[in-house]
Amino acid sequence: MAVMRIDNAQIHLWQLDQSDFDLPSVQDACLSWLTEAELLRYHRFQFDRHRKQLLLGRILMRAALSNYDNSISPEAWIFTYNAYGKPQISTEQNSNSLYFNVSHSAQKVVLAVSRCADIGVDLEFSDKQRRVEAIAHRYFAGSEVAQLLALPAEEQQIRFYELWTLKEAYIKACGMGLAIPLQHLAYSFHSGGKLALEFDTQRGDSESAWQLWQLEAGLDYKLALAAKTGAQAQPNKLVGWQMLSLDSIVGHQLQIIRSKQP
């Protein structure tokens, strides 16, 4: 297997769709890839769909990373976790300075791989009805609530998921999850496929350092990606991959809906 290359300007976005991936044929073998803690979590799930989501996420994460370093088999990767639970490759295995983030929802899993440490991706199945106004008032900035509720009722659900995935991608990139109040960052949408981000004074972050993308993810899905420019990496090019099986990886054309550059 040829080693996959990724440079400092790239983010590789991997996708796996349950409808294309023959999980039963590899399920038993891939269960052995799970750590003891992951296996306990897997068996605690009441519903099979949740077990599949967890396993497919680990399959994509481990198998994809082995494409960048084929001296490490998928089951041999060792991950460490920060105080908020964000995983990263162990120091002894990360000679290539790779960072990643994974998200899954319903039938799909996505994985972002980069040389940028602050990388986050979020995928949401957007056909699930939400109490949009109540959630927005609780978690969104005032300007976001205003733009959301100004839309026709039939468009509010779509905008809600667009905003939610962008917020999740950012807080996942920071590696702090919901320890960051979502009201402390506000997105706005502009003509020409442009996104804008504004932090309040309590957040103390720099808008200019962040790159953001909203991407097509198929019917009834919303997908967002966030990356912070650093000294080592200045990612500005997205490369798509689709995992059809453990032995079949194909290029995937990514469609950008909106973006924000530094």
C-alpha cells in the first residue's frame, strides 16, 4: 500500500457511508481494533444503530490513519485524550505531525486529517425536527437568533443545522467541546458563498486565524469544518476521500457551499 501524502496546506476529508460499506463482512475482525474502554461502551449501547456508529467511526479513523503511515496497522494506533476528551495520536506514533477529528450522524461518518492541530469537523442528520427557536435562544448569539427567526418558517430548520454544525466544528477544533459557551461566537452568511465569524470579548479569540467551510454532505445532512492557521500549517486546500471498504478508497469531489478564509 502506497503511503498517502498530506502537506501543510491540505486538509483531507474522509467519508464513510453505511449504505456503501459492507460492515458485516469485517465487523468481527474490526471489533478487535477497539480498546477495552471502547468495547465496553460498544456493548453498553441499547440500540444496534449506535453500536454501528461507534464501530464505523473507529474503523474510518484507524484505517484512514494507516494510509499515512503504513508501518502502523489500524489496530496498533494509540490515542491520548485531552481533559475534554479530544483524541490525538500518541507522541511516539506521531512523527508525521498528523491531527484529526471525527464526527458521525445517522448513516454517515466523516474524518478530517491535517497537519493543523486545531481541526474540527461536525456532521448532523438534518431531517430530525428540533425546537429551533427554544434551542437558538439558549445556545446562539443574539445576532444569530435574529437572522434565524427572520427566515420563513420552512427555512429555519435548515439554517439551525447550518449554524449548529459550524459552532460544533469550532469548539471541537479548540478541543474543549461545550466548555466553550456557544453564545460567545456568532456566524453570519453573506452573498457569494462567504461566511463571517465574530467572537465576543469573553471568548478572546482571533477571527482572522480561522478558516471555515460548509460542504455538501448529501440529502438531509449538514457538514462543517474548522481549522486554525498556525506556525506549522496554513491549510487552504480540501481533498476528499471515500472509504468503500478496507481495501477500496476512492477520491471524492468536495462541494463547498460557503467558506471563510483568514
